[in-house]
Amino acid sequence: MVFDIKNKIALITGGAAGIGLAYTRELLRNGAKAVTIADVDASKGEKSAKDLNAEFGGNKVIFVQTDVTKADQLEAAFKTAINTWKGLDIVINNAGIMNDANWELQIAINCNHVVRGSLLAIQYMGKNHGGKGGVVVNIASILGLQELAGCPVYVGTKHFVVGLDRSFGTPFFHNLTGIQFLTMCPGVTDTPLISEAGRFALQGMGNIAKELVEGLGSLPEQAPEDVAKGMITLITKGENGSVWVAEGGEPIYEVKIP
Ligand code: NAD
């Protein structure tokens, strides 16, 4: 299945920084018509939207301040996107944190928001709701497919996303909704999320954070821009129900979900 990004309208959560910002830029570089960034951080979000509009010459990006743990705010971002751009084709549920010390918030962001964002995508884009269908990309992690001593709850949240998409990615859901569900599993990427993990360790949050940083230290690091390129490859070449593991700019392997 090939999905042409040209002139498509996207919404991305957590798009103000890190992988989400790189992904937004890559969508525009590949001809997307417009992107709505839904992020809790107003100063980063407004700056990123302004910079991207300057870079891509026009009014292509809006920022909607959104705390994805609040159902009404997430739905409001979908409505603003659809009203502003008159459509929606791609939803990327990307916002996430890595902080086992605040595991309830971590579950609310990494799991609950991904469920809600997927259900809203079905509600607003699904053929079963009168829509045209489209693509949903849920951002998991390589840690959705393997263990890492030191952050069991983070690892659990990412396994949850992979598990969720195993069902959303089945032919049953695809036929019903016309939406292609894909999971992205980036490897360790150089973003504030990773430096935050280091900050917790420095603040003396105990062995958990120390083990986490030591565990991450043994894994390769990649630039968010390269991860985003891999994700575009994923959208354009991915098959329904696949989980992709990206490293160094390309999905390095595809896990087919039966
Ligand atoms: P990041 O910290 O650089 O960016 C995360 C963005 O999410 C920020 O702009 C932040 O403001 C936003 N955000 C946080 N809480 C929010 C909330 N409640 N509502 C709305 N927005 C919120 O992180 P990143 O590394 O770019 O991570 C993006 C995604 O990629 C996450 O789901 C993360 O788990 C996943 N991931 C990251 C790595 C990595 O090594 N960095 C590896 C695999 C997967």
C-alpha cells in the first residue's frame, strides 16, 4: 500500500520538539498541505509553528496548546485542525514521556492519549463515520519490543502501544474504518526525552534512573531528523498492521502482524 503524502493534512501530538518536530518538518518537506501541532508546551509550540511557516513559505502549520491527558483538549485540537484545514488524513500520536518516577502521568500520556487519539481518528476520519479513511501512526519504541532494566513502566507503556496496534492494524479494522494503523518503534534518539532521563539520574533519583542511563548508554544514538525520515518511509511504504523499527534514517525491519 502506498500513501501519497502530497497535499495531505496531518495532526501530530507532541510536535513542538524532538522526534515530533522532526516528523512535522519531514511531512512538509514531502509535500503535506498542512500540519496541526498539538502540544502542551506553548512557547516551544508557537516558536516551532512560526519557524516552520517561515521555512516552508506560508501558512501551513498551526499550533494548538493541548494537554493530551485531557480528553476535551485533545478533541478540541482535532476539531480545530479539521475546521482550519477542511480535512484530516494523517494522525500521529507521538507525545510521550520517559519518567517512571511519575508513572501514572506516564501511563496517561503514553497509553491513554494514544488510545484516545486513535479513537478520535476513527471518529473523524473513519469510513464507518462517513470519512475518507487515512493513516494513524502511533509512536511506540524499540522498548515496545524488548526489555530495559531501569524503566519497567516506560517499557510497559510502549509494549501497550504495540499491542494496541496489533488489533487496530488487523484487516477487520482496516476494512471497517479505511484507516491504516502503523506503529513506529524508534531506537535511542538524541532528544530532550533522553536528556531528561539523565537529569533524573543526576538529581539522585536512585538506582532506577542510574540503571536506565547505563542501559541506554549501551545503545546507539540517532538524530531525530533521521528517525523522522524513516517514519515517512513507513507512511509511504508500510503495510497495514506492520510494526517498524527505525534506525539511522530507515526502518531497519518490519514486523508483520498476522
Ligand atoms: P521530547 O521530550 O523531545 O518531545 C516530547 C514532546 O511531547 C514535547 O514537545 C512535549 O512538550 C510533548 N508533551 C509532553 N507531555 C505532553 C502532554 N501532556 N500533552 C501534550 N504534549 C506533551 O521526546 P521525544 O524523544 O521526541 O519522544 C517522542 C516520542 O518518541 C515519545 O512517545 C517517546 O516515547 C518516543 N521515543 C523516543 C525515543 C528517544 O530515544 N528519544 C525512542 C523511542 C521512542
